[in-house]
Amino acid sequence: MWSKIRVGMVAILIGLIAIVSYRYLSGQTIALLQPKGLIAEKERDLIYLATVLMLIVVIPVFFMAFWFPKRYNENSKNAEYLPDWDSNKALEAIWWGVPIAIIGVIAIVTWKSTHELDPFKPLAAANRQQRIQVVAMEWKWLFIYPDEGIVTVNHVLVPKDVPVSFEITSDAPMNSFWIPQLSGQIYAMSGMSTKLHVLANSTGKYEGLSANISGYGFSDMRFIAEVVDKNSYNDWVNNINISSSKFGENEYQQLSIPSVANTPQYFSLSQNDLYSRIVAKYNDPTMIDGLKLQLRSSNFHNHAEDK
Amino acid sequence: MLGLLTNFAHLSGKTDPVILGAQIALIGGIIAVALVITILGRWRWLWYEWLTSLNPKRIGVMYLIVAFLMLLRGAVDAFMLRLQQTIGSGGGEGFLDANHFQQVFTAHGTLMIFFVAMGLMFGIINLILPLQIGSRDVAFPFLNSLSFWLYLVGVGIINTHLIVGGEFAATGWLAYPPLSGIEYSPGPGVDYWIWSVQIAGIGSLLSGVNFFTTILKLRRKGMTLMRMPIFAWSVLGSMTLVLFTFPILTVALALLALDRTFAMHFFTSSFGGNPMMYINLIWAWGHPEVYILILPAFGIFSEIVATFSKKRLFGYTSMVWAIIAITFLSYIVWLHHFFTMGAGANVNAFFGIATMVIAIPTGVKVFNWLFTMYKGRVRMSQSMIWFIGFLFTFTLGGMTGVILSIPPADFQLHNSLFLVAHFHNMVIGGVVFGYMAGLTYWFPKMFGFKLHEGLGKAAAWSWIIGFLVAFIPIYMLGLMGGTRRFEKFDPSLGYHPLFVVAGIGVVIIGIGVVLQVTQLIYSILNNKKLADKTGDPWDGRTLEWSVSSPAPEYNFARLDEVNYRDEYWERKKTPAADLVKYKDIEIPKGSPIGMFIGIFAYLFAMAVIWHIAWIAALSIVIISAFVVARLNDDDIVKTIKASQIEKIESSYGGM
Ligand code: HEM
Ligand SMILES: [Cu+2]
């Protein structure tokens, strides 16, 4: 009697939780499950696939974990008792075999998908590839469009259905560049350049952020990732080119001062090799030309203490 | 800009109410304890029976006490973190700014892994392992005491900044450079972190040497490896991992310290340094570390499920091979912690697949546990409640672990709250549940009386339910794109309600902790009623149950040969005639040298952190002198006379 009531109560509770979470979640963006880009879609499918495959084992385990202690409880009458029964080769073969088979399938999927979705691999598509260079700074993101000759801060605009190639570095502690609805993340590291290829397939504004702790302003390193159609994209680029001030090394130095929650800014690029110089200065500290290595952060902290 | 600067200014620490509260609690606590000891006139007793003891059962208890105190601090940290995130996701400012929040989670992670989980683990191992393999002692009793003191020094260093004021590292519990380098973290915080972990880590390495040798060399005659209880096997796996991986930690930390203290460039971004090297090294230790913690928990559950099902452990041989496989595999998967660093597809795929392969032996263990209950006589004691909770939570965590081990999926889930949920799933639902189960199971063996059942069950249920309520929402937040280590989230993201639910879960876990404390106090007050006079309260199967509770200082009066896997279970079937002739037993004398070395290790660390070279050098000289003194001391054993043993044994009347 009691146990029936208990089961009933648990069922009602689970039902309630399900309804409430459904109502709540249906009003929210579940970024990873609602991708707006090709890569993010495939990554989501992998999460689904792995989950379903593992449920083949997990559900029986949950069932047995619930049932066995009930069925073979010391108080339950006429349950069989075999105190010395401690091995059965056939059974053990099953539970070595089934997990091996499932993991085998997931392993094959892993091998294939890891190669297919390698972030360094350019995407094949009809359109010409769009290049964007990304610099993680303390604590904002700098986007350089070398072909269009523009520079933005904390706002990246990409055309829809065009493969985008991000080259990513850091002039700050290590960060991780992430636009959840477009694709997975990749680290941004000083003196190195990582790559990420994405293809957005629906217009809109998406969250972008740094997923790796990088100091005081880390949680404010959010940026807008906006996907627009090709025409609006061209207009946007032209507008910036006409109306914005120049961005060169001096402006870069200025921007390098640590700051938090910068609003988006737009410039036209006056120096084409800016990105490669930012990468290079860590490998060749003697490099002159105004981009000398500076211990910016420690200056910053000292400032703070002076106040 | 100005606002930011004032934020920094108020971080100098001294005026902060949170820090102030911690200072008062810590200093007040120390003074209160000292007063109580003085009033009771217990200093001599404390010194001879505990602080200088080389008896692993005493050392084990000291580990447990310290670990529980650190659990309380870690839990307060956790509570602050979640409270801040709950406020910070709803649009509020909260009470912790970014830097302060980062210090708190860095301390939380470090405390929970190094000083709670490791402390509980070594406590349980010290108390139970020698008994279970039928040994009178560990292989190196003095080294054991030294390990404990180095562990305590680590605890001391990580808490020092609470007393003297100032900052702790704000880098995350593994302190990746360049953020942890001197350019970006110029204060002493990271140095506190380095030396706390470094010194405790050396203690762990010495413990690894000790227990590894103990298991291989001090097993009772007749106890072949394949007759060894599974808990001992799991500890063997864990200590093997300690031996091979803690040296990596030591080196990584030493190089980071050289970078910071002597401006070297092992891990800097420029001048030829390479931060990626640090990340590799720290995980080459860090991944095995999580298995160092979970393997003994597997062992504990294996003992519990067999005992409370009154049935042999199912698939012993499979279990042993699973442990060996897991031990081996955990060395070759570390890269799954940074698939996103940009290694090529071949490298990522190799490490991803190696990682998911671990799920196979782990799954096999789960099935063997399940079939140990099958056709047994299951008694749902409090230890079994933890076990059943573990089966559910751990399976869930294993599933999310496999998802994370697929590199392209991990690109989305890495550093997200989904990852946070995964590892709490493993560490709470696996490690903590395991050690709690072990503590309730072996408590009578450790202290001579049982823990109250009803309160224990209520506590276990609170933990299980609290865990689910606290972390299922965190999984969901991860899927919504929530990132770890954020002290605030834009309210428009809609994370707030889930953080509120998670917060309720934390409160439920908190109720569990309160119930545990109540259980402990109640059981101590009623220890007569709950006393275990037989030494075998659960109808146990292995040798630890064959001696009185608590075990006598020498563990076993006689060293009868072992003939079976479940030796004690078999002995109980055919009690042997008990014609005994006791012999004198030699056991190690106490020694304060472990403590002295600890004191100077602490001084050394402080001197390095504060750049006082002469104190550092002097401390090293003094430590060396103590080591030499100990090595030359030949008067290190005392004898317990046969007549005395006879008296002790007959008063308990065991077999
Ligand atoms: C089936 C077994 C397991 C698999 C396949 C697995 C897989 C993973 C993977 C791939 C990651 C890295 C995710 C990322 O950073 O993006 C990870 C992180 C982690 N896992 Fe597991 N895991 C398993 C079991 C465990 C166990 C048993 C524990 C602890 C006792 C554990 C504790 C952790 C911790 C602490 C982290 C993250 C630490 C950090 O980043 O701060 N895992 N796991
Ligand atoms: Cu790992």
C-alpha cells in the first residue's frame, strides 16, 4: 500500500517537473539545441546520437538499480537466495559485449565527425570564403576584416550562407572564442593563431562570449554575433568604411588598456598586417614598430593600487 | 573605468565583511579549541596519543577531522558562489565582484579536491586498508605521519590569507598560465595556491609510496593478489596512479613557481615559454587524479554491496580487470580536457576514443554490482542508500562524460555549465557518496559504535535529492549556452529561474549536511546504546571485521593464514578451536619529527611567497637536519607484551 502511494507521488512529482520545465524552456533559447549554423547543427546531432545510444545501457541499469534491491530485499518473501553464486560467464560476456559494441559505434562516429568537424578545416561551399581575424583583449574582442579593411570591437557581422574563416589569437590571457548557436569554441592564445570555420544559415543576433577565464573582466567579454543577408552586409561594410575613423597601431595601443563591457565600436583599418604583428610580437619580443610587448596588466593593477 | 578601479581598491581585503567573518570564525575557532583542551588538561594526551602518533588508525582519524572541517569551509564557499550566481543572473549586483568571485571558486575547487576528497580518502585508507589485508601496520609508519603533516601544511597555507588578509588566486583551481603568470597575477594569491598544493601534493606522493608498498609487501600470508578484497585492489590502482602522476604535478608547479619567483619563462607567452605545456602537464596529473579519487570509492561500494546482499561479490575477476584497465586508461586520456586547444583531428579523435573506452570497464563494474544484489538478501542500511543513489547519479555522469569525450560535441560543451554538472555528478555522486558510504560502513570499526541509522538514511536521501535538484538545472543551463565561472549573466538570457532551482538543491544538500552533523552528535552521545561489542556489526566478509571495534593498536594478535577471498565469512562458517599462545608484538614508537618538518615546510612556503630568502634557506637546512636525525634514530619501536595482549583480547572475546 505505502509503496504504491510512494510510487504514485514520485510519478506526480516527475510529471509536474516535466510540465513546468517544458513551459519554462519553451520560452527560452536553448542555444546548443537550437543552432543557427551548419557546424552547430552537426554538433547538436552528435550530442543527440550519443545520448540515445547510451540510453540502451542506461535505462536497463536504472531499471535494475530500482528493481533488484526491492525484489531481493531481505524482507521480501520467497525470493531466491544464492549466497555463493558469483560468476556466470555468459552474463558477463553480455555486459562486456554490449558496452563494447555501443562504444564501438560511438568511436567510429567520433573518428569520422572529429575529422569532418575539425575547426581548422575550411568549409566547402559555393560562396567565396569570408575572412575575419579575431583578437581577444583585456576584456573585449577585436574583429579585423582584412579584405574589407574594417575593424570592429565586440560586434561581429557575418553574411548568411557564406563560409566564414575566423583566425583567432589573444593579446591577453588565454580566452576561448565561442558563439554557441553558430559553432563550438576554440582557444585564443597569444603568439598563436587558431582557426574556426562556420557557416551561418539563418539571420539574427546571437550571443558570443569568452568561455575561458581570463581575469577580472572575463564575464563581460560578450559580443554580438550578427548574421545578415549579403546585401545588408555590403551596406554595413561600406558605411563603416565611409564614416569611421582610422584604426592603426596608435588606436590599438589605446584599446589595449584593460577595460570592461565596451560598447561596440567601428573603424576602418589603416594597417593591413595588424593581426600578424599582434601574433608575431610574442614570438619576437625585440620587434620594434610601436607594438612592443608590454606588461599591461601589471601596470593596470599598479594603477588600481595607487587609487 | 573609474568604477572598475574602485572595485579593485576595495579588494585590498581588510574591510570586506565576508573575509572579516572568515577571519573571526577561524581565529575564534582556534582559540576556542585551545581553551577547551587547556581546561580539560588534555595537552599531554593530545601530544602523545595523537599529534606524535605513528599509528595509522590515529593518523586516519586526524585526516578525517581535518577533511570534514575543510568540507565545511568548501561548502560555505559553494553556497556563496551559487547565491551570487542566482542574484547575478537575475539582474542584481550581488555581494561578490568578479575578482572576489574568482577567488572563491578557485579556493572551493582546490579545497574540495586536495583537502576534502584526498583527506577523506587517505583517512579511510589509513584506518581500513592495513586491517583489511591482515597487516599490523603500514610499510613506512613514519613516512605516513610525515604525509599527514604535509597535508595539514597545505591546509594551513590555503587558509593563511583568511587570517593575515590579502588575496587568494583568482585563476581557477588549475591556475592556467599565462593568467597565473606574474604579468597577469602579480599578487601573492597564486603563490599561496602553488605552495599549498605543492606541499600537500608531496605528502600525497609519499602516501602513495607507502600504501603501494603496504599492499604489495604486507598482505597476510596466504592472501594472494586474487584473494585480496576489492577495496584493497582499488587502492592499489589508485596508489599506482599516485606514484606515476604526482611527480608530474610537482614538476609543473615547480616550473610555474620558477616563472613567478625568478622571472623564468617556462610557461610565459613570450621569450620562448609555452603555456600549452603547463596545460598538458597539469592534466596529465589532473585526469588520473579524478580516478585516484573514484577508484577507492568503487572499492568501498564493492565491499558494501556484497556485505549487505549477504552474497559474494559478483564477477570478482572482472572487477579486478576493470580496475586494472581503468588505471591504465586514465593515463592516456588527459587531452580530453582541452580538445579546444586546436590539436589536429587525429590527435583529438585518438584521445576522445581512449576516453570513452573507459566507460566500458566502468559499465562492467556497474553490472557486477547490480548482479551482486540479484538473488541476494539485500538489507537497505544507510550505506546501501548511498550506494543506490550512487548507481543512479554515477550512471548519469558516465553518460554525460561519454558525450563530452566526443571532440566536436565537446567544442560546444567545454567550459560550459554542462561540464560543471558532469564533474559534480562524478565527484559528488561518485566520490562523496562513496566516501560517505564507507564512513558509515566502517564507522563502528573506527570508533567502536555505530552511527544512528534513521538520521543517516535521512541525510543520504537529502544528499541524493539535493544533488539532483542542484545539478540537473546546471546541465540545462549548459545546454542553453551558460558558461562556467561567470559571476553574473544577462537577465535576458533567462537563466535566473534555473539558478533559483539549483539554489534550492544546494539548500537540500545543506539539510543533508546538518543531518549528518546531528547524526554524529547524537551517535556520540548515545555511544553506549550504539556500541559494537562483537567487532562484526554487519555480518562482514573480510578480515577487518575479525577484530574488536575499534581495532587494538597492533590490529591482529595472531597472524593466521588466509585461505579464501571472503576469509572471515568462511571462518565464521567453521569456527576453529581457539588454542592461543600470544607472542610479543613490536610496534613503532611515536615521533614528533613529522610535525617538526611540517612546521618548517610551512615556514619555507611562507618565506618563498613573501620573498624572504634567508628564512627559506634556513627552513630547508632545518628540515634536512630533522630528516638526518630521524634516519639515525635506532630507538623507534616499542614492545607490547604477550600478557598484555592476552588481557586485551580476552576482554573482547573475539576470534
Ligand atoms: C565514463 C567516465 C568518464 C568520462 C568519459 C569522462 C569524460 C570527461 C571529459 C571529456 C571531460 C572534459 C570536458 C571538458 O573540459 O570539456 C571531463 C571533465 C571532468 N571530469 Fe570526467 N569523465 C568520466 C568520469 C569522471 C570521473 C569518475 C570523475 C571524478 C571522480 C570525473 C571528473 C571530472 C572533472 C573534475 C572534470 C573537469 C575538471 C575541470 O575542467 O575543472 N570524470 N570528463
Ligand atoms: Cu579527465
